[in-house]
Amino acid sequence: MPVRVLSEGAGPDAQVPKQLTRIPISLISMNTDSSDKMFKGKVVRKGPLVSLADDNFIQKAVVQEEDSQPNMSSINIVLLGSLAKDFNQAVNQGDVVVASGFTVGKSPTVHKDKLHPFNLLLSGDDACVYVSRPPPPPDPRSPPAMKRSSALSAEVSRATKAPKYTYVRLDDLKAGSVVSVYGVVVFFKQPFRSRGTDFCSSLKITDQSNQKISCTIFCEKLEDHPKIFQIGDIIRMHRVKTQFYNNSIMLVNTFGFSVVTFDGAVGGPVEPRTSSRSFHFDQEDRRTVEELRSWATSQALLPQVPTIPLSAVQPKAYFDLTCQLLAKAPIDTTCMLLRVWDGTRCPHTLLKVLVEPNMTEGPSSFSTKREELIANILVYDNHVEVARQLKLGAFLRIYNLRAIPGSSKVPGLTSSQAEEVDHLAFHLHGGTAYGRGIRVLPENSPDVQELRRVIEAFPDDGELNDSELLEIWSTPPETPPGAETVECSTERSCGHDIQPATLSELKRSDPGRVHHVRVRLRSYEPRRLHQALKLYCSKCTSMQDVPDDELVAGLFSEASRDSRPCGLPPWALSGQVDVPGDSPGSSTRALGVHLSTQLMSEGKTKELIFLAGSTLEETCRLASGYQNIVPVRSSEGHLTLLDLSAPFLFRGRRRYYGCRQCSEAALREPCAEGVELINQEIIAEALGVQLLQFILLMKLELQDATDTLDVFLWRDAELFFGMSAEDVAANQEAQDSIRQMMDSLCPPGGSTGERPWLDLCLTVYQAEGDGGQNQTCYQICQTSITKPSSTPSDPA
């Protein structure tokens, strides 16, 4: 239950998890990391409960921070879903509440109610509200009523307090039951892709009974799998099912499964590893972990040497390596090169792997001293997919790495690289035998802290440090493989007859004016250029990020699970379409489609279909064969559009989104009479959807001899790059072209003096900041990137 009512007179802190820290209202902003924060205050206003749809509610309340003055010490909280319904039933005006698991959003009513410029949004399983109310004054005339009230409060408190779990010893497991267990890991494999859509983890655990139990865990998301780093780690699993397999008991995850792991070292911090932001952990759990640690140490279950440094590696050995990733490059489709170091030097001559610089993600070379400490690791087959996801600068543990002596050739490079003899090569073979795999270690890991200490002792020599590696090299190469460097400059198209100004003069100018400047580009954001794409509503002027595929796929998956029959509108005809599998030889799947009778009569069967029950991947595969696809779902016996967080329309590779605030979405037949081409505007108008526009938004740091200045590139971004944001969203070539242009204006790793001079037109204006205060802003306008006929000279 997301709203927890405490007994009368009990403070709301009584059952709040200890890991949460209280955040003052003055520190709440869009940059607030609320994962371990709570906000405490008194409910001074409680709005009505509004029903949006079946079992979907919203409620707004105003909470005033304790011991503070009104207005800016009060903040709006917005509750969604079942949490809103529970809050409405359990919370009264005047109650003191503690909110956790919230996110922070801009308050659209800040000018009207004069409260905090941000609000707290609470929804989903992680959000929770703890509430207490002052005890009623004693009434000596009605003691029975007081007893009944106390009994009721005690009953509510008992019903809502943290659950009590019972853990079963491994030798007491019986087949066919759902249990919760603790254990010490004696074997594990990193999650690997199963034959279906899930990842699979395999491990074996034991406890003081000395019974060894195998466990198999299937989860769609990698972050839901146990975070096991080495043998001897402690694991706690809730709601696992026992079953017989090969004449022995094993454990598999079932509905409601959750898992937490701990380091197994005696004396180490008892810090839970889990992707969940809310989980039960008390002193009894801490005691259980400590007892298992001591027992495992006495049984010598922990490896004597968890990992081996490069300085201790011996030929022909299999070992685990803790290291930092410096660079990586693809070798072929089944092999990838990882360049790593651990601050120590291998005593053996290591295999050199030569790759083209433009194929390398990260620095292509290092100083001579650091090169002596870097190991080249070749990872194969299923581990290539994991390696592609790794961010440079990350700390890794590579399991079951093999040191191969003697003659070694690098796959895919035999034509350009000679055979090397008597060199030691490091290979991570395919498969998951012996726990083979790669794991990213968290920053707070004791092993990472020790590795940092060793690495930081290495002399810098002016090379990139860890934070710079993460910032600069955590994205794919900005120049695609094989692409040529395009030399670019800029030109103004404004026609203003004004003298160029310096940046220091510009900063002293009044808003509302236009200026010409001659500058260099010092830096720009975002470095991941796909994040520059935004969705803009011309009606309410709101701006939002483009939803990522994971979110969209989740909305499609949720919609496809509702297969209940529903009534069709009178203008629709139903049928089926076969979706081919994602690989040759795989089976096809039949999906329901609905078509317009008018379009059918005109023979335009492929111009528009309404598709039900599909996944995102299936919709994208079908989009190549139909001009317009509108995803639909069954809801309350009717056919409706999907939630507008997902695209409401697919046109080939292009996706179109609608504004949730301004749309009045309903499933209606588009009017195609006399229309040669049914486009997104016609479909959006028919469906009552306010079409969102793709835009490009970037922040550029300019520099001249006098100063630096942050400016925005937005309204004229399409003129600047010479392409539409809609094309950039759908076309990889357009995205690559922008990367090339930005690399030319601001070369990665190049000094400012090597960058071209840019002639820009800037407009100065005032805008409202996050705190409601006016601030001066600068925006590039009426300027475009060009290929100059000659290199511009340095300004006098």
C-alpha cells in the first residue's frame, strides 16, 4: 500500500526507511536527485480526486514545510493512479506527511498560486506517503468511543507496517512452494540472452545447512537481475518457487520476485545492491548477512584472491581481472577489442592489436608510459553485445579471462597485421561456462576504490582523467567509420548593416537588439547529439524530450497484453495482417488490423491501417509496407489510441507524437475525400491530436579574445544545419552529417586555436528562468553553416 497511516500521535518518521534523508524545500529543483530523499510537511490544502479513466486518478494537494512561513515554504504535490485514490481516503487536511520516491517537475500554476516554482510528482511503485495525524482531545464523557478509536488506529498501523518476511533454510525447501531465502553464492554466471525476450542468470547458493541449491532467474531487464560480483557474495531472494529438476530441488523466480545482494567480506559495509529504490531491510537482515559472512569465511567459501592484477598474470592461466576501460574498437561482427589497465604492468610481452583510428571509440593512442600498462583484450561472440554497451572510463570485472601464450593472430586483421610469436594474448571466449562474462562495478565498490588508489598513483602526463573520459568518450565516435572530415564555416543571411561586436560588449547590451559577432566555438551541449532532438507544441509552447525506445516499447507491450474483445466504430472493417519474424526461418504472427470503409471502397488499402496488439518492433517492420499506421488498443470495450507518450502515427521511418495537454484524442475516420495524399496533418486533425513538432535545441559556448558566452541554437537550428529536425529524427545520414559539421567547428581534443572563426548573428532577449526571475539570453539567428572557398583569416 503506497499510503501508510501511522497510529495516532506517532510521528511520520517512525516507519520511514533509514536510508532516506530529508530535503529542505529551498533545495528542491529540476536537478534534485530524489532517489534517496524525502520531503516532510503539513497538508494545508487538499484538492478533489479527479478520475481520468477506469482505475486512473489524479489528486493535487499543498504541503507546507514544517516550522516555516507560508507561500514559498509550501509546494504542490501531484499524485497519480492508485496512490491518488489511497491518499484521498487516508489523508486529511492538517495531517503531517512524508513523501518519498517522487520526481520534480515545473509547476504550471506558480504565477497564479505564488507557491514553489516546482512541484512533486508521485506515481508508480516507488512512490510512498507516510502520514500521521494529531491525537484527538480526550473526551471523558465517552471512554468506550476512545477505546474503539484506539483499537481502530492500532489495527490500521498493524495493517500498513513494513511486511515481516520468513526465510527458509536451504535444507528445509519443499517442492512446489514459494519462499524467501538467504544464501552465499558459490557459483554464478552473468546474465545472458535466452532464446526468448528475457535475460537469464544462473547461480548456486548455500547456507549453514551446507545444502547447495541451483537457481535460475529470468528477467526482461538486466537491472532486475542479481548484482553478483564474486563468489562469496551474499544474496537474498523474495518470492522464488521451488521445483524438482534432475532429482534435486532448484529455485526459479516467480511473480513479485525481488533480489538484493551484499559483499561477502567480513567487516565490510553492509550495503544492499539492488535496482529497486524501495525495499525492506532492517537490523534482523543486517544480522543475517553478518552471520552468513562469518560462516562463509570459516568454511573457506571466499576465494583467496578474488582477482589477479596484470602484474601477476601467468601464461595459460584463467583469471578474473578488475580494470578500467580506456578505449574499444570493433574487430569484426564476432570480436571486439577492449583496451584496459589496472595501474600495474604485465611482466610478459603483450599482443599488439592495430586498428584504424577512426574505428576506435576513445583515444587511439596514449603516452609511452601508459601504453606499457595497457592490455588489449579480445572478447568474442555473445560478449560482443555487452562490450558495445560499455561506457569508457567504467570499472569492469572480466570473468574467466584466458592468457594465451605463443603465436596469435587477430581475427579480421590478418591481412594488415603480421603474425606475432611469443606474445601473451588475452581472450574472453564466447559462452557462459565457468561464469565467463563482463560486469560493470559500482563506484562505491571496495575493489573500485582500491583500483582508483593504484591508478591515481600513476603520473598524469597531461592525459585525460577519469571524469574527462566519462564526459568526452562515453558516446560513439562523432565521425562515422569511413567518413571524411568536412571543413565548415558559417555565414549570415540577415542583411543587417552593423559592425561586429565583441562578446564583452554584447554582455553589456540591452535585450531586444541584434548583434554580429566573430567567434570560435569552445564547446557545445549535448555531446550526445541525439539528445538535441526535442518535441515542441506550438499551442501550449511546451517542450519535451523524445521518448526513448525502451519507454515506447513498454507502452506497446502493455497495450498488447489487453486482448479483450471490443466494439468497432461503424466506419471500420476488421482483418488480419501477417508480421514476418525478426530472422530468416522464424514464424510469422497474425495481428488484428482495422481499415476505413471509405478508403477500402477507393482501393486505398495500404494508405492507412489501425494496428492492434503489436510490439514496437513489429510496428516498425510493418511500417515499410503501409503509408500510415496508427497503433490502437482495447480499453473498456472500445478501440482507442495508445497513450500519447507513444507515437500515434508511423509513416515509414518517421514517428509522430501528440501533445498530451492539448490533444482531445478520439478514434475517428479521417476524411480523405478529394485528398490525393493522406499525411500526418490530416490524420492528427481527424484523431483530435495536437501534433508535436521535432526541433533541435543546443547550447553553444562561444569565445573571442574578450570573453566567453553561452548561446542557444533553436528557432533557426534547421537553417543553421541546412536540414529539418524531422529528417534528423528519422535519417541516420542526416545525424551523421550534423556530427561531421560539429566536429569541424569544434574538433574533439583539438585546441581552441585550431578551430575556425565563425560569423554569427545573435539576438538578445529576456526569458523567465526556473525560479521565476527574468534572465538575459542569447540565440543564434539567420546564420547557416557553409563550406568556405578559402580558409578564413584570423581577425585583426
